[in-house]
Amino acid sequence: MSSAIIKHNLSSIFPLIVAIIITFPLPSCAIDYIESSNGLTDPRWEGGRSEFEMVDVNADGNIDIVSVGDHGSPYINTQIHGIMVYFGDGCGAWNLTMNGYFGYGGIAAGDCNNDGFVDLGYGIHHEYGYADFGDQYIEVALNGGTGVYWIPWDDNLASQGEEYGMFAADFGDIDNDGDLDIACTSFGYGNDLMIYRNQMDGTWEFAADLTGGNTNMVVQFGDINNDGNTDVATAYQNGNIYFGTGTGHFYNADYNLPAGGFWGLTGLSLGDVDNNGGMDLAYIANGGVNVWLWDDPLNLWVDASGSLPATGGYEFTQLCDMNADGFCDVAAGGTGRVTIWTGGGAGNWTQAASYTILNDPDCDFEAFRAGGDVDNNGYPDIVHLTDEGGWINSYNHLRLYKESSAPSDLSIMAVYPHGNENLLGGSVRFIDWLSGVPQGDTAIVDLEFSSNGVNGPWETIAAGIPNNGRYQWIVPFEINSGDCYIRYTAASPSGTVQAVNPAPFSIFQTENLASIFLTPVNPPIVIPAEGGAFEYQVDLTNIESISCSFDAWIDVVMPDSAVIGPLLLRQGMTLTPGAYIFREMTQNVPGAAPAGTYTYRAYIGVHFNDDVWAEDSFTFEKSAIDKLSDGDEEWKLTGWDAPAADVIAEAPTGYTLFNAYPNPFNAETTIEFHLPFGGLVNLSIYNSLGRKVSILVNEYLPAGEHHVNFNGRDLPSGIYFYAMEVNGFKDVKKMALVR
């Protein structure tokens, strides 16, 4: 959030209070829930699915509940319509305000224009609205800070032929440019998942979609493989997990997950179960609760369901730290009841709480959300919509259940970042916390950031903000550190307390993730007047210790500075740590090309907005113009689409300089060395007196296995040494030249 809601800092409000440093989770206790639905029952809901967010819309420090429309809205068996905000009073009572004449659907909450206020995005069943408010199947509306009046900010959304029944929605920064983008699913068959980029001027650009299968009205953004890029989970017939590349492109990552069936995986949700920094997955199968962990080194999913029930009539899941002990728990709802199992980070589950809404197997859940602390007691609460009553007279009931404990002391704990996350500089993330405030008190929060460890120095992120558990943060740019912390300070009339995330997280920049190099074969290159071709090699290497996703493209600059291309564009490529791509390419140059000097260029980065992370180039000459191009061969580029096994490999795990072979040798031998990361390699030969007699390598080489031939025909017999230096690694080995 911006300074629009930032008040005075804590020291100016509570100058005499001594801070207490808390670097561990809040003391957890047995959790129990009581209903707190005063104000949620009027007007009455009708039926069908819905979606809720628990968020502080008016920045008063209290969690509100937001949704959009109802099954019959507007005004068909219901008085509910448009954007609905149930304003919370911090004690569990609610007051409803509605705007617009449309519905029903799903909803997302976040600050879309970076003005510090929570905005809403939503998908709706029918475009019943008018005057640019409710007249599209996907919309975003801006909030002026009160949560009462909304301004459409949705040009070009739902522009790809979306018809009938868009629904669940979520916000996330899919292209790491510092603003929130939107995903929206339909129910049934058609435009199943649509993703649009935020252009920050009220317009949106289509980015990606899934079409051609059935969906089950669930979508959630989160970084699953912990590469700094936003991924997406959705209940879809043909796939449920899609890894993002940071370029607005996604690829399926279901891998060994069980098949989702006709509607995809039911009731899915994301959360970091094992505290490794990446999100994991919960879902429902056969009425039972399932949790799977993503294992990045193995590139597969691991079943961590353990003692969770394999059956039971459950319909929805939520992954959330329900007992505030620093570990992700599982909440599930179905057939009239809610159950919570606490986790210890390794798939060990213990039933900790359960409550019954209606003892009726036909009491179906139509929406389920956990996470917002509505009464500021330091524990997440639960909101859900359940279809209750007999078949003819059944209708939906909106209910809020809050955790019942009452804190006696002020407390605060970090929820996200929790530790081990990899965040990309310039991207949007949400800082989340839990804070217990004694009844009758109010608290405000300061957030600070350190990239140098838990002892700081600390830089202010925001001061005096509402204690509502969430702050939208643009991750600092130009920082590369694996020792980052957020410090949370809560202050009330009764005291001041502090906490930090229990383990460090990392911030990195895309510019340092990968390298690209072009090596022309047999330079200098001169193309004859009638045209011809030249060969070159291209090397791409992930030089970091985390996975890297990017686009790669090639163009050519003409003698008159005009640019042709891209001659090649490969989008959404992902390399694991240390992996590399090597290709031998052939570029045709048509006879119609004018004479002069050309520059041949290759890039990696994000193509759609020309965000270049790394580039390389070389020049070639065309001697004269001879004839018109024959068309098919004009600037044809070949070689990229060789079999993957021949061009993609895992880099070695360590630096190694091997013994020369043969050794002893007569005139010629081969020296092999392995590089886990690319770098400037110096490989030199020394005689027995320590005098350098030859430099074999003095250039940047990519990660991988390398072989260099050494010919000593001009040297006398004797003992020689070869020494290699690269990235701080040094090694020397001996060989014998025998005539």
C-alpha cells in the first residue's frame, strides 16, 4: 500500500514503550471456533456457488468480507446484487453495502493501481450491468478507500470471446513488473481459464488461456517451484498446475499428480506445507483430503497426505496456519461440517478442531475461505457459504466462524515471507502477519526490511499501517541477497512487540539469472552477392542456484539500421539450476539482401515488453546485391529444433579438472574439465621451471563438460603442469611429454 494510508510511525505515537523482540511464532493453543454471523443473514442468499475474500477494504484495521452477486441476482429470489462488502467491526459483527446490479461469480482482492487501497476483480455469470459497471464477464473496479463506491477499470478484459459464466478470480504479478494481473475461470465448458496483464492505465492485455475442457470454479496464484515467478493452480479437466515463466506464459506441471477427472482436482488450495519457500497443494478426492508437496530437485509431486481421511464427504480445502505455530495446517469443509488438521511441516497431521454447521449430508458447501483474523486475536478465521434445508426450500447461508481465544497480551508473528522464499526484485508480493490484540485495544504496525541479516540495518517499508494482517509490497529492485528479513512491529496502548520471519528469504534480479553467447564458425563471415549461409553456436546457461524461466529471440540489424526479426522466438523456456542449452545454428542470407555490415543479435529476457536480461552479437558482411530473394529461403534459420536430448543437459555438480589423456603423451593430449556454472576460464601450460609456455583457454565458457587439445610438438620432452582458474576455483595437474 502507498502513503495514502500510512500514518505516523510507532515511536511518535507510543514514545515511552520499550519494544520486546519476538523471533519465534506466537504461543499456540488448542483452537476452537464459535459462530459470529451477526449481519450476514440479511438479505437472504439464494443458491449456487460463490467466492469470498477476507480483506480490509476501508483500511480501518478490521477484516471485511467481499463477494460479488448471488445465484439469482439481481432481484430473482434474492435482494443481493453487485459488489458486496460486509464491513467488519473487529468483534465479528457485519454491515453490508452493495453496489451495482449484476452477479453472481467469484472475486479477487488487491491494489491494482498501486494507490494504497484494496481493489476488486471478479468474474460474473451474466453481464446484467450497465454504464461500464457489470457489463463484462470479467471486470476490475477501483476502490477510493471507503469500500462504498467503485470505479470501473476494466477496458479490454473479457475481450477473447468469453461467454456465459466466468467465475473464480485471483490476482498475481505474472510478469514481475510491479502490478497485479488477473486470472478468471468459467464454470463448465468454454473459456475455462483466462489471464490478462495489467497495463496500469485501466486497460488490460490478454496473456494466456486454457480452453477445451471442463472446470470447477477454482483458481489461485502462488509460486510453487520457488523460482520467483507466479504459478497458477486451477480445477481443469486437462491439467491443474501450471508453472509461470515470468513472461506471462505458463506450462503444465501436473507431472505425477493423480488425474483430476472430468472437473479437474476438486476444492484445491495452495500453501507452503514444508516451509521450503514454495507452495504445495491440497485438494479433495472421493470426499477425502489430500496434500501433495512439490519436490523441485526431483521435479515431481510427493504425496504427504499421511493420516488425512481418504473419504468423508469433504468438498473444499484451505492451507493456512490455523493454530499460529509456524506450520501450515489443513482446513476442509463438506456435508455440513468443518475440520482442521494441524501440520508439523512433514506431512504429520493431527485433528485439532471440528464444528458442525448442520447435521445433514445434503448440507453442501458453495464457498469456503480461511485466513482473515476478523477479531484480531492472532488466529485465522473461516467464512463459508452452505446450502441448507430441504430440496424445495433449501437456500445458501453465509456464516463466519472465528477462533474463540481472547489474547491477554499484544503479539505478532510473520506468516509470509516465512523463510526460504525466492523473490524477484520489482515483483508484487503480499506481506502477511498474525497479531493478537487484547480486547478493547487497537494496534498499528510498522514493517521494515533488511537484506543483511536479522541484525539489520533496517529500512522502512511502511509505518503506522492498520493491523489487518496484509500489506502489498513491491519487492526492492537492485538487491541480490539470500539473507533477507521482514521485521514486524505492533504497537498498542498496552505495549510494543516485534517479530521477524523465522528463516531468511532471498531476493534476486533477472539480469543475473542466465547468460547467452554466440560463437560464429570460421569468422570473419562474408556472404557472396548471390547469397549464402553461415554457421554459429548459441549457448544459454542458468548461472544461478534456482530455476530460471525466460524467452529467447534472435534478430538482425541491416546496414541501414532497420531490424529484421525476430528470426527466432522461443517463449517460456525453463532451465533448472546450472542447466544449459547448446545449439549449432545455420542462418541463410538471401541474395536480395543489400551489401554492407550486418549485426546478428541474440537475447534472453521477456520478449513482449523488450525486457532484456542478457544479449550477445557478432557482425558479418554481404559483398553485394545480386538477385531478388526466392522467398522460401529468405532469412531462414535452422538448428534450434534439434532433439532435446542432444541440446539440453544438466551441468556438472562441481568444478573438476581431469588428468590429461593420454599421459604420458607424444606430441598431443586432451585435457577435460567440468564447470557447474559458466565463467571466465584460464587454462595454461607451465614447464618444470614454472614458466608459462602456452595459454589453452582464456575466455568465458558456459557450464558443462569441456575438452581442449594440447599439442606439444614444439616443446622438449619433460614434465609439464596445466593449471585452471575459474570463478575462484583453482587446480593444477601434471603430465609428461615423451619423444
